[in-house]
Amino acid sequence: MRAEIITIGDELLIGQVVNTNASYIGMKLSEIGVKVERIVSVGDVEKEIIEELRYAFNNFDVVILTGGLGPTHDDVTKNALCKFFNTDLVFNEDVLNQVKEFLAKRGRTEINEANKSQALVPRKAKIITNYWGTAPGFLFEEQGKTVIVMPGVPKEMMGMMENFVINYLSQKAKGLVIKQRVLKTTGIPEAYLYEKLKDTVEEIEKFCKIAFLPSALGVKIRITVEAKNQIEADNLINEAEKKIREKVNKYIYGIDDEELEEVVGKLLTERGLKLAIAESCTGGLIADRITNVPGSSKYFERGIVAYSNEAKIQILGVPEELIKNHGAVSREVAEAMAKGVREISGADIGISTTGIAGPTGATPTKPIGLIWIGYSDKNETFAKEFRFGDDRLENKQRAAQMALEILRRKLLGIEI
């Protein structure tokens, strides 16, 4: 089955909102063997919506449309659908009750006219229940074509996809199984990663597709396979992953949606270890990521943002002479910070960051992007130097990522 995704909203065209809906839907459709061949964003203009819907309907088996289902004047998708399918809007009591129930759970007992308008639905459509908001979704089946319409709010769209759309379309597709797996790497630039994998990629692309997706935090390796059934797809993708890991396993920290802080949290939990963090240039970003993981209180003892020299001296016990002799951004201070936070907290491991995030603060010998990351446990204390770049926020993100990666490799006994 071939599909087009249409996302509706002026906010998408002017860059006010990133179009995450299209990428999510594309990924989910690919997993069930529906090939997405076209993605289009359209503004909140009825005529343009109808024109794109007509093109998609004439050229594809499945059309997925999101956005413009709200109760305000600029939400015109329902009217466009009625004109395209030559139908009208009718009042649906079940939808109204669903809206009332949703609002009641949030302490709102009064239903205004805007809320009631959500119960006006196209006569020809089958209703897709929205348990996460007030705008229902719609399913149209005509001339052997399927048109699915969902709200543009990501949480609501994702809920409908998981609760109804994926299962519905998978039953209709019953063709090739398309399976993807993403291997997440960090600590190695894309060009170096590719150099290590060049021969392997040439070998495994005989039965799969490989894509390299770089970002500030690392490089994702996406593996895509097509097979006659799920078992064959699993075997092919496992074989591809095995061959990739044979060359670059030390850089791979996770699969698909797995985040580095989750991986580190599991390792700390398994080993019964406590972590403490002393941050300067990252400003609490590492602690923020660590505490994004449910259950992090089991292994995270404390995080300290020691931004000034005085804080490093008073809170972490960094010797004042060390800062005078070597500067706050130095191997010696990074080591003292990591050791200091470990000792004052009683944690098993301490990590630290100190650096020049930019755009000011550089010297002839210490440029913007210079970051020292410290590590300390009962057996050793050391610090590693990194030079990231000239973007302040990116330097913070990359420093936090590398601090977590150093911790991961130490816990696994991998060379840093």
C-alpha cells in the first residue's frame, strides 16, 4: 500500500511549529508495510486542503491527514472534507458525551458552543474516538481508498495511531513487512564512523538499507529491511545489526528510542552504585537528563551547579591555589570537582564539567568550546579534554552527552 501524509496548519509553513507528526506517522506506517511516498504541509485554507486531498486520493491507496479539527474559525478541515466527499456535518451525541466526559475529568462542567461544535462530524465518516482531547478523528472509505483524519495535537494523534490506525491499516496492508532499527552512537564523528563501516555497509546493503543521521549528540545508524513476513524481517535486521556491532560496538549506546541517561541509569541500578554530579559550564543539564528517568532516585545522590570559582572552592573543596595556578577550566580543577562531589556526597562515582561554552570567555590558549569532563571513583580520578565548537547551547548539550558517555563506558569497562 502506498500512502501520502498531509499535515495542515499555517504554523507549520511559517516554521512556528516543527512537523513532528509527519515523521512519527511515516515511521509507524513503514513498520506495518505501508510505503509513505509523499508528505505535504498545507495552510489553513479550505481550497488548498481540497486540492491536495484530491491529488492524494487520486494517486495513493491511503491518505493520512492531521490538523485543523479544532473549534475555532481557522480550523477548516471538516468543511473541506465535507466538500470533497460531498457530504454534510451532522450532530453526533456520542461525540458530545465523550467531550463532556473529557472536560469533566479536568474539572470543567460547563460546555460552551465551541465545545459543542466538536460533535458536528461528516455524515459519511466513521468516528475515531479521541480519548486524549475533544476533537474526534474520522475514517473515510471510498473507491477502494482510505482517508484517515486526526487532530494535529501530537499526543492526540499518537493516541489514535496506537489505539486504532496502526491495527486497522496493518489488517488492510498484508503485504511486505518493512522494519527499521536505529542504532544510536556517540563520541565519534559521522565521517570516522562511516570509514570504520564502509566495507560492512557495502556488504549488508545487499539485503537492507543503511542511513547515517548525524546530530550534535551523535550519529544514528538506521537499518531498514523489507521482507515477506515478520520472522524474516527480524532475522535480516538482526544480522545487519550484528555486523555493524562487530566494527563499532563501543560507540553504540542504545537502540531506537533508548536515551543515554536511561542506559546509564540501568547500569548504575544493576551495580548498586550511587552517582553525584558537579557541573559548571553545563549548568545542571546532566542532572536534568538523569532525573528525567523514572526511578533515578535509586542511584542519583545529588547534583551541584558550582558555576563560580567561589562555589567550586566553598562547596566542592577545590583548592583555591589550584584555580589560581591552572584556571577554572583545566584538567586539575575538573578532577578536583569530580572527586570533591563524590567525597562530600558519599556517592560511589562523581563526574564533573568545566569549560568555556561561549560566546565570551576565551583566551589564546583556551578557546570557546574547550570542555574538561572529570570522573572519580574509589580507584581512580581523571579528566578528559574536549573541543566542541563555538555554539553555546550546543557545547552544553555535547558536554552533557560526553559526560554520560564516559560514565557508560567506565561502567561497562570500555576503553574511553
